[in-house]
Amino acid sequence: MDLQKTTNQIAAQAETLAKIRQEVNKVIVGQEKLIDRLIIGLITGGHILLEGVPGLAKTTAVKSLADALGLLFQRISFTPDLLPADVIGTMIYNPKDATFAPKKGPVFTNLLLADEINRAPAKVQSALLEAMQEHQVTLGDNTYKLPEPFLVMATQNPIEQEGTYPLPEAQVDRFMLKCVITYPSRDDERRIMTRFTHKQTATIEPVITADHVKDLRETLEQVYCDEKVGDYILDIVFATRDPKAHKLDSLAGQIQMGASPRATLCLNLAARANAMIHGRAYATPQDVKEIAHDVLRHRIMLTYEAEAEELTTDSVISTILNTIPVP
């Protein structure tokens, strides 16, 4: 593998990534980590779940990214009365010729914003499973391919319980990253107040096309992940399943379910994408550490005892990262 050639390709695409950031930053103040995660999802083709209290610009961030990409964009506001047909579409009967024709739903797009995704019941959540994993939708007897690239970026509010439904584990696992959005710093919030308390319109210009996304993903294929880094990823994932075998006795009895094999794949892809957006043609253990919380926090289920002790998945992941030897 020619690392220098890949480095040159990454350098050539750095300007495009910088333009995406520049356009999104016309609307989003701070949140550099969030923007990086959205770009990682774009490069890897991984779906992203954004969690945060109201008013932190989760929806605005995804909408701004969509405007900068120049791709097909659809938004679904999930509500308790939403039906699967409202998401994927349905078959419509035509009495004139006595046939059924497909009426495709908003899922047939490049970037789907699932707003407040935990407000819809399980039958609607399950309608997204095939689309998220296989990039296809079955209507009647036929299966229809979704446009490429296809990404689901969903938002949810962690504090509201009334009128919400927990996401099924099978669906949560299909999200590559779960990003927790926190309050902005005092300086960032001052910039927000200065910028948005006066009437002004920020126009985001599209800077990338579907072909550009394809080029980015082809370059990602060339980013190198050393065998030692791969072993480090495996050690982290297996430590969530069998803590005692990795000298994490303190976590024994705290983890009910560890990370799935999909976590291993996502850690590898996300670490390489993180290296790519920092201009490197090879992934390092630091790339794995930077992305580990976002990849693993929704894939680890804690026991009741751990929750009673007010342990969080983030604290468990931090303990694992601080214990597993770095190559």
C-alpha cells in the first residue's frame, strides 16, 4: 500500500472538507467535535444518533450539513401517530387499470433527518431497519434500492419520558456513532447571542456532490490500519464482553451486554476516517481512543447494580481505555 500516494489524495480532498466545515460554521457556533463526527459518518457511510437536551442545535447541525452537501435531503418529524407507510411509502391501488403502484416515502433520499426519533412507536422504528442496514426498502412484492449515498442522522431528547419510546437494541446498534451534545462554552454562547439576536440570513452554499462522496470513500479504503491497532480495537471490544479476562475485575457484574461485532467494524472504519480528516493515511491508537466513546456508548448495556451505583457507559468505556495497554 502506497501511503504517500494516499496522503496526497487526502491532501487534495482536505480543501473540500475545509469548505464543508466553513459552510456549516456559518450557522453552527463551536461544536467542532460534532462537525467532525458528521463528516466521519459521511465518509464511512455510517448512521449517526445525536442526543442532547432541547436547544443545542442538533437538528440545525444536520440541516446545515445537508445544505453544504448538495444532496437529496428529507426530514421526518417522528410523532406517536406516525405510521411505517409515512416513512418508507406504500402501494397505491389504481382502479383504472386494477394495479398497485409504489408510492415511495421520504426515506428515498441521500440524507434522512429523523427528528426526535424516539417519539415514534416500535412498528415505525422497525420500518427503518432494512433501510439502515441493506439500503433498500420492500414495498409489496418488490424491493427498491435507496439512492447512494444514504445516511440516517437522527436526534433524540434524553430527558423527556412522556410520549417517547426507547429505541429497539437492534436499531440502536445500526447507528455507527452516538454523539452526546453538551452545552456550549461561555465564549461560544456569547458568539451565538451576538450572531443570532439580530435579523440576518446565513446562506449555505453546496460544496460537494454524490461523486465527491464516492471519491472520499474510495480514499478511505486506502487508509492503513496496522495489525497492532487492529488488535487494540479487538482488546477494547472484547473487554466489554469479558472484563475479568482483561484485568478489569471492577467491571465484572457491571456489564449486562457487551459490544457486538459491528462495534469492531465501526471502530476500525471510524478510526481510519478520523485519521483521514486529520490528514493522515494511517490510523493510530489515538484515533481509536478519540472515537471509542461515540462508537461504544450505545452498544454497552449495564446491569441494574451498575445503574444503582450511578455508573454510566461513558465511565465504563473510560475505565477500559485507561486499562487496556496501548500498542
